Amino acid sequence: MNNVNLSRASNWQQVINTLPSLVELRFTYCSLHFSKPPLNNNITTSLAILDISDQGKFRSFAIPSWIFRLNNLIYLVLRGYSFYGPIPNISNSTKLQRIDLSFNNFNSTIPDWLYSLKDLEFLNLRGNYLQGTLSNGIANLTSLNTLDLTTNHLSGEIPRGITANLCKMQSLDLSGNNFQGEISDWFGNMSDCFLGSLEYLNLARNQLSGHLPAQFGDFKSHKSIGLDSNNLSIPINTGKLPPLESLYLDDNNLIGNLPESFGQLLNLKYLNIEDNKLEGVVSEIHFANLTKLKQFSASGNHLTLNVSPDWVPPFEKIYLLALGSWDLSEGGQIPTWIEKLNLNKLDLSSTGISGIVPSWIWKIIYLDLSHNQLHDNIPNLISDTRYIYLSSNRFTGSLPQVSADVSEIDLSNNSFSGGLSHFLCEMNETYSTDFLHLGGNQLSGEIPDCWMRWSSLTYLNLGNNILSGNIPNSIGFLKGLRSLNLNNNKIFGRLPFSLRNCTLLMKIDLGNNDLYGSIPSWMGTGIADLKFLILRSNKLSGEISLDICHLNSLQILDLSDNRFSGIIPSCVDNFTAMATKRSLSQYMETYIWLFGDSASVVTKGSVLKYDNTLALVTNIDLSNNNLSGGIPEELTSLVELRSLNLSGNHFAGLIPQSIGDMRQLESLDLSRNSLSGEMPNSFRGMSSLNYLNVSYNHLIGRIPESTQIRGFNASSFIGNDDLCGPPLTSNCSSSDGPKNREDNHESGDRPSSKIEWLYVFVSLGYAVGLSVFCTTLIFKKSWREAYYEFMEEMWNKVYVYFYLKWKKLRKTSG
């Protein structure tokens, strides 16, 4: 029973239990789920074929153990059922000929019992999380004709027994793992029977090195070789390659020339050598006999095409041609011979072509002419083109109108001018576009309020233009938006309340505008996946709300050059993406969704732009605001943070002693504040730090000594009260110079205490003596009379002395 909705059949296993003679059970695409009761023992003696695959999305659970007690089972397919955990270590199903456990969540090693199935012909474990090495016992599977272990976590060496013993092997796919070593070690001594049977070999996305073994030319019926995304690093030597239909060598480190013998691969349909280090000249000889070629992908090399202007390519059926980064050597123009081809995809990016784009080129579905010197206006593209990449040229005029069916548009970094209304709103269509990049032009005017027609967008970039006005409310219709970039314009006003509807946003860059108001609370509570928040160089004010601490996925927080006041919230330790090491899958999620995106951040004293490595960046920049208070201790728990800038504020108090816990920190700027006390000695352990600035504070004491700190410029420490030690020229003396906290704890407190007690005792002595004298005068009359007589006599003598002096002075002056 296939393609029948049995999602409510919770008792299907009990029903099966009533069929003791059942031999074949197929429930594909039936939305079944397992319950706890196992099948009875009658089934174990009869069932030979079990196919319960592709049941849709159900919660993951461990694979039922009763399946592997079916001792007559020869056919087992449990594909795409979301089973997790280990594949059972024990099995009674010794007669299996076909096993398909692909696209589940198994995370164990491959169990040993699998290597003893002498009748096994087909084994598919792709799309799991299997780990460990591939056992040499695989050489025992002499009946195997198909082995697919794609996209797991297997590692180590590929067993030599595969190429020596498995004489019936037709399809071998080990791609997407971590196998290592020289490819010639395993495929340089293949048996004749293996060479005669293998048709399909895929070792892509591993860590293999070396060159194509000469024995590859001895394959008798081989059709496809996939070695892409490895570390192959020596010249291609096709030698006597078999009559291949597909050859994938892209994303390696191949060097040298492209051999002319490629032109002898008569059956070749798909050739991919992209992203290598190939160089030299490619001529008509290289393509002489490639009449069946359908795809030729060779971008990302340093090759030069040298063909005659009237060349007629032999590959009439080709639909994909990628020559990015080549020198086309045709006077800088788009080659005319391309017009003769019926292409769906054309990549001529970074080829140095110039001039006006010919009209025939706009019919191509996928068109990449970016990073060239093309110019003039672009006509309206109401055609079949679905992917348009024209960035970094010299196109001018108004933006062209495009078809509503266009998927991706990149017209960035040109000289387009005028407004956006005719491009976005005049067609009165609902667009299916998901990528729109118009940044880096000279577009002006207000941003139109018609984004409800572009609701499929996941990426929007209007940055680096001259746009003004408010952010329109209709931006809230972009509910699938992942990246919003309106930076470097003249946009003003408050952040629109409708933006809270864009709950999937991972990046917001509104920097370098004239926005005012505070950060709304919904930005922290309503956009849970936000990873990059860049609001620098605006006129935003108010306190940094506690709500921002809900953004636990945040990697970049840039609020610099605004008017924020108050303190740094102590809840910043909730930024878990900055506090804990992220998994590979978390990196990949960011990389995939923001592929091709970029962001500029101030770090290490300068502005750095990150693109391909954006997913790895962690940065907090609160510089040049009116923030005050102390640096919260919680901030130092962000141990994965790589750049922290708090300069140009009013922070006071001590630098937290736990600052040294931030061992991944590469850039730290605390300059132009009111920080006091001494620099913590924990600075010594910050081995990743290569930029530090604590100038213009009130710091005192010895600068902590380390090789890292000695390498900094003295300007990073100037303008403090009494800092000393390298790299400053002022030395710290042991007697009267500033001391570190540890020294003060041991000896510094005692001298300080003596000075304080001396003043106390002197004051007490003076007070006691005076009080005793006054008390005696009050209560003893004879002493009091004698004291008054003495004071009167002294007064008379002083009076007479100064009177005579005065008279004498007058006489002299007269």
C-alpha cells in the first residue's frame, strides 16, 4: 500500500501481527508511525521484504529492535523516517541483499554485522551522522554492487579492499565525509575485475590529495568521476581516461595547463574544473571532439581563451558555459560565437569585457556579467531571464523594469540614478523575487511604499545610495526577509512598528543614516533569530533596553556613534552566541542564509569588511555615546567575543579583573573614558589580543607585562594618571612608583596605614593638651589670674614696640 494516508492507523502493527504468512510489506508515503508493541514471532519466519520509507515528518525515535530479528529478511528500506541513535549492534537478518537506511539521524559507527552479509548487493546509508572509520571488513562484501555512504561524518583512510576485492561494484559514493590521504594509495592498485565493473565513482567533499592515478585510464565502462572539493594539488594528467560522460574536479588546488587530451573525451557531457589554479592557453584543440558537451564550468581559474573570431564551437547541445575570471582575448568584447549557442546559463564574470551588452544576451535564463567594464543603459528585462548578476560595472541611467518571475537581481555597484518607484511599483505585479541588491549606486528620493508586491524577498540591499525619507510601513509585508540593508543613505525618522512582522530577520544594517528615537522593545522580543544588528552613526538615543538581551543569537551589536545614555545592561551574558562555542551546523545555518552577504565593522582601529567569513564574526561596538556607570562583570563572560569597543563614553570604575577570561578577544578599545585603578594582571593571558587601547583614562600602576602587550604602541596607554612600564618610557620604581594590585595587597597597605595613624595621634594629642589647659584655667583661679597678667604684659610690650616703629617710619617719610 503506497501513497495512502494512514496517519491515523495507530494499530497497524497489531493488524500485521494477525498475518503470520506475510512475505512482503510495503508502506511507502503513508505517514505511518511506530508504536511500542512489537510484531509477534510469527512474522519473523515469513517476512522477506520490508519497505516503510518516506513517512513524512514525525518526531524522531530509535529504530525498533524487532526489525533486526526478522531472520528471513532480504529487502529492508527505511529511508527518510527520522530514526535517531545507533544502528543496532546485533542482527539476526543475515540474508539481507538490499539495505536502505538513508536520510535518517543515525549517529553511531557502522556495526560489524553489516560487514558479514555475504549476499548484500545494495547498501545505502547516505544522509546520516555516522562516524568512525570504514572497516577493512568491507572487503568481505563480495556481492556488493552499490555502496552509498554520502554525507556522513566518516573519517580515516579508504580501505584498499574496496578496489581489490569488490569485483561486482558498479556505483561507489563516499562523498561528503572526512576521508583523508593520497588517492593513489587506494586507487593506484585496483583489481582487473573492479576496473571492469565500476561505472560511477564519487569521492567529492573529502580531504583527499595527490593526483589522478594512471590506472584510472584502465576503467572499461566508467561513466562518471567526482573528485570535487578535495585537496588535489598537482597538474591534471588525463592520460588515457576512459570514455567518461561526467568529470568533476572543481574546488581543488589543481595547477598547470589544461591538457589538450580533454578534447579526445568523445562521450563527455559534463566537465567542471571551477575554482582551481589552472593557467595557460585554451584553444580550439581542447574542444575538438567534445560534440556531446552539455556543461562546461571552468570559472575561477587563470586561463586564456584563444580561438578565431569566426570559431564555430562543436558543442551544439551545450546549455551551461562558465568562463568567469578567464581572459577572453577578443578585444575586450563579449565573444560573438556565444550567440550561436542555445545557453540557459552564462558566466562571464571578471573577464575584463567592456562595451555595450548585445541584445541577444538578455534571453539567457541565468546571466552573470558582474565585475567587468560594461556600460550604457540597460533595457527593460521583461524576458526569460530569471537570474541577473550585473554588479560592479559602469551601467548608467534608470533602473530597468524586470519580469515578475525574476528570482535574483544584483545591479549593485554601478551608476544607476533616479528613483525607485518605476522599478518597484509601476508594473503592478506581484514579484517572486527573493534576492534584490541595488546597493552602491546613485539612487535618490524616498523609498516607495509598495513592498507588499515583493513579499517573497529574503534579501534586500538598498545601501550606499542617496535615498531619503522614512522607512515605509509596507516593509512589514516582507515576512520572509532574512537580511535588510539600508545603510549609508539619508533615511530619517523612527524605526517603523511594522518591521516587527519580519520575524525571520538575521541581519539588520541601518547604519550611517539620520534615524532617531530609541531602540524599540519588540526588536529584542520579536526577532529571535537576529544575529547582526548594526545601527551605528545615527541619532538614536535613550537607554539600551533590557529587551535587547533576548537576542541570544546575536553576533554583531554595533550601536556606535549615537546618543545612547545610561548603563550597559548586566544581562548581556544572555548573548550566548558570543559566550559559547558554536557548532558547525550553527555556522553553516548562518553561512547558507547569508551567503554572499557582507558587513563592515570597526575593529583593530580600522573599518574591516567581512563577507565569506561573516558567519564567524563576533563584535560589540558601543563607542562614542553617552554611556556611563561601570563595565559590568557579566560582559567578560562573552568568552567567544573577538572585538569589543567601549571608547568615547563616560565609563568609570575599575576594569573587571575577569577581563582575562575573554581569551578569544582580538581587539579591545576602552579609550577616552574615566576608568580608574590599575590594569588587571589577567591581561597577561589574553594571547589572541592584537589591538589594545586604554588611552585617556585615569589608570595608574604598572602595565601588565607580556610579550603581547610589549608589542603595542605606547600611544595605546597615554593620557592616564600614572601608568608606567613598557611600552611606556616611564619606569616603575620599587620605592615610590605605582604598584600593581598584588603588590599593594602585600606591602602597599602598611605604609599607607602608618601615615594615616600618625595624623590621627598628632590630632588627638593636640586636642587633649588644649582641653587640659583650658579646663585648668576654668577651675583654678590663681592660674587664671597669672595667665591674664602674663597676656596683658605681653600685649603692652607688643603695642609699645609697634607704636615706636610706626612713629619712626612717619618721621623718616616726612
